[in-house]
Amino acid sequence: MIGGILLDALGYTTARLLVPLLTFGCIRVQPLRAEPRRHNWFGFSRNPDGSRQLEAIMAGWYGLFFWIAVVIAVLALLR
């Protein structure tokens, strides 16, 4: 249950904010309540306008991995 909250709240929100910013809008994150689409293994699909869309669940994982990397970097710098 705690893992689901972390994945949805922290990971998804982080990806929802950072992915479009870092990719200059080329990749967008799928809304949580969107209708299902086919995505590739990494969670990407192509939109009709040519941009890419990142699946909501994979966006949560990517956002969570971002925070894990931040914690590891901070711990390495403090050591």
C-alpha cells in the first residue's frame, strides 16, 4: 500500500512535471484516468500529432527512480 502511494503520488507527479520540461514537450505523460493504449516495453507510444506519450504507470516508475538517484547522489556527496 505504501509502495503504491509512493509510486502514484511521488513518482507520477515528478514525471508529470519533469518529463515535458526535460524533453521540451516532445514527450507527454498519459493522464491517470486515460483510456488504455498500446505502449512499447519502455512505456512509450506515438500520438497522432507526432509527439510521444509515456504511460502513466511507467511514468511513476521513472519518477521514483529519479528520486532514488537523488537520494543516492546526496548520500554520496555527504560521505
